[in-house]
Amino acid sequence: MGRGALGLLLVLAAAACSRRPPGPDRLLLGRTAEGAIPPAGSLSTGGEARPALLHSASFRVRLPRRGLLTFGMGTAFAGAVEDAPGWYRLQVRAGEKLLLEHTLNPRAPHGWRDFSLPLEGLGRVSLLAFQMRLTDRNGADVAPPPGLLLGVSDPTVHDLDDYGKAKGVVLVSIDTLRRDHVGAYGYLRPTTPRLDALARDAIFCEDAVSTSSWTLPAHLSMMTSVDPGAHGGVDMGHAFNHRAPTLAALMRRAGFATEAVTSHLYVSAAYGLDDGFQHLDFHQDRKATDVANRAMDVLDRVGDRPFLLFLHFYDPHWHYEPPEATRKIFDAAYAGTITGLLQDFSHRDPRSVTPADLAHLVALYDGEIRYVDDELGRVLDHLKARRLDRGTLVVVASDHGEEFLEHGSWEHQKTLYEEVVRIPLFLLGPRVTPRREPAPASLLDVAPTVLAWAGLSVPGQMQGRSLLAARSEREAAYGETDHTIDGTRKLFLRAGDRGWKAILSLDRDGSDVRAEEWYDLAADAAEKRSAPPPPSIADPIRRRAVERWTAARRRGAGAPGVILSPEQRDRLRALGYLGP
């Protein structure tokens, strides 16, 4: 193991000083028990570099009354990972008391393993010792080879009395969650008991829509409050153009810690979604349990200062493979052959799908939603246990919905019907007056709302408006997709009070409207009968929709291309985003 060391960050909490304001200014450069300052160093594992203690050390620390120790444990090897020897064994002690003993296999793929250890009842001053050893299977010491590092990252002592004093934001995106499969929006099955409880005390948007019917453009619009054409991420070959400021960048500039835990390539650095985040922890297809666990680790690390935590739960997205416990809540006895794998159900002729087949798929989808709801509930419980709820705004949304043959097709991304563009959206927290908001809302409103709540300025280029104040007028709702079967670019516009919705199909350069669909949502909410309104209504809607599409692309020219690795392309192909 290399002998370079790293600076140790310690929060030295003053005794009985609960009135002292929390924040990063409390972090001090630690000294070892012998009075030495460890030389700086770092360790990178799982794609994340952190300052880290790279050898055993002990520190005499003055403890707060309700202390909490947070740190990470990780390994890195300059050679082939499978050639790394031994096991990394870490012991953490407070004086003679063993607080933790944990083992990591350097050959197993992993990032940082984070820990939170309570320090209550240990007195006012304690000797915190971190012993790092490389051993064989039986626990005997092994000489570390060159290039193998064992690390303890960012060991910090927090005062739990400071948690929740600063403003925090937890922004939750539940991928592929249909509005009408949420109990608070009228769904009768018990898919979302935890979300339903939140919604009762929230600003509850009755008619929220996405800016697209698939993940990349919707999430970039959520973060930038501009239409997809303006941010540039309109297809899998192009990423964020960085021409619009992101929510995370604005909050980081204002002194907030900005962290994200995400579960799909489209919500990763590959497409520019890391803009403004101090760290975006991405792992493709990670399950909701992992998202929740990592979220709680982050909250423990940043809960005593202003923070933004973005969580992306992917599970309701195909494939529909919920855990057995939640599957059984919804799935009746089924004797058919259809499965929740996209390659299975998406290639079936809809005419061959029986009512039992369809009910089975919907049950699997509902099981995935309930699984996310349960895991998000653990995060909410942790917020309350740490008393972070007293200072934290919670925003819950989805990026788009899902199709189950309502218009003859499966999944999403290809169309712009209500089942894929209507989404749940609600928020609650300190200084938020609960109400039901009947006026149309959009993912474009998320960033301005968070900024307004945090007391930060909303940039003029953001197209959305804060939801904190009730709306006196009904604005048009807009969205688009370039992932279509017929090769067109589709956009929709809902024209405020009149209830009319237009879905227009443009040619690839946007110069001509090739097809139109018109729905009077007041009379035909399910969009079963396309019939154009009189020209006096249709012409202004059509003109406004095309002008908005054109203006956005004029603003968003120059989006960088994305070059995917073979492994990334294979994963997108397995998920149905790429052809064979």
C-alpha cells in the first residue's frame, strides 16, 4: 500500500454549543494523535475520486453531545483488478470501544462503501483510530503490492443537533411512473401509500405534464427549465449543450452541496446530467434499494449544511421484474406465457394479447412502483430520524408515463398521448402552504420552484414558473419526442382553457407538418377520436406549437455528439433503445 497520506477533515463540535450555525465552516484540518498533519492524498474507486486517509492513523477529537462519524471505505489497484491480493480489513475504534469492523474484497467491483457511526455516550473527548490492514483469508497480514491502495475517505464528525437547520432539497424522479397509477391521483390499487401520504400535505399538481415521453430530454428539461430543443438532448446521439444554467450549478454556486444518485445512462455524465453536481453517483439499472441506501449515506454526510440531493429511481421502467414481495400484492394467478421482458411483450401482435396477459404486465409494473414507494419511504423515514425534515423541501416527479396498448402500442418515447406525458408532481416542506393546483404544470416548473424556495434568483432564460404561488391563468403545456416509429419529430401543445390538444408530426428538418392529431380533452380525455377544431382555434395552436419547436432548436444549436462505448451500446440495445 502506498504511504502517501491525505488530509483528514474533522468537525470538532464545541461542547453544548447548539446555537452555533451549522455549515462547512466547521470543517477543520485534523491532526493525528501525535500532533502531525497527514500529507494530502486521494483515492479513486467506482469512478469517484475522494480525499482519503491512506494508512492507519488515530485522532484525538472533541465530541459533540450527539455526534455522528461518517466516512467511506474503498480500494484501488493500478494493475488488473483480478490480480489484487488479500482482503482489506478496517477497524474503527473510539478509545477501547470497537465501533466497526468491515472487510472489502479488492477484486470485487465496487465504489466507496460509506458508513455512519453514532458517537453518543463516548464522553467529550475521544481517540478515534482507523486501522487499515491487508490480510490473507485467515487474517494474517499481507505485504501490499505496488499500486494497491486502501483508503478511508472524508472521516468527519458531525453534530446531529445541526441537521435540518440549513435548507435542504431532495428532488426525486421516479422513471416511467404514470400519473394514473398513483393512489393520490385516483388509482385504487395500493401502489404508492408513502407518496399518497406525502401528497396530502403538499402542493399537489392535478395536471402536470412532461416535456417529453422519454428519459433524456425530460430530465434535462427538469434540470434546466428549457424545452428539449433548447438544451440539445433530443436523441441518444446528442448530449446537453450546457447553454442553459442547471439547477445543480446554480445551487452549488450559492454554497449548497450538490449530490445525485442515478440509475440510467441518460441520467449520467455521458449525456451531461452531471452539470453542477459535486458528485453524480451513476450505476446502470441499480435497484431502488441501492438508491435508497446511497441516499441515506449522502444525507448523513451533508445534512448539517445546505444541500441538493437528486434521486433517480429506475425500477418502473421496463423490464418489469419486481421483487416477489411486491409482485404478490398485485399479480393474481396467471397461467399465460407473457413476461415483463421488453423483448417478449413488445414484439407481440397486440391482437394476440389476452386480457389476462395485459393484466399480468400491469401487475408487474405496479409491483415495481410499490417497490420504489417502499424504498423511498425508507429515505423519508431517515430524513425524519435525522430531523432533516424540518429544513428540507421534498419534490416528487416522474419523467414520463408508460403505454399499455391504449393507442395500440407498448412502452413510451414513440408517442405523445396522455398516458405518456401526464406525470405526478408535488412538493412539500417548510414554508410551503399545501394546496391543490388545478392549472397545468410542467417539468419546466421544477427548477424555478426549488430556486424560489431556496431564496435564489431564477435566471431569465428559464421557461417555467415557481409553483409556490397559486396560478391565476392556465398556460399552454408543451412537449416533444424525436424517437418515433415513422421518423418524424412529434410535438404536442395543450392550449390552456380551451381543452384542445394538438399532436403534430414534423419532417426531420421541421419545415413541414406531415400529420396532425386533434383531441378535445374536455370531451375525450382518453384521446380516442381525432377531429380538428375550427380553423379559428386550430391555426393559432398549430402556429404556436411550430414556433416554439423552432425557437428552441435555434437556441439549442450545437449540442455535442455522444460516443458510446460498445458496452453502453449493448446495454441500450438490451433495453430496446437501439435496434439489433
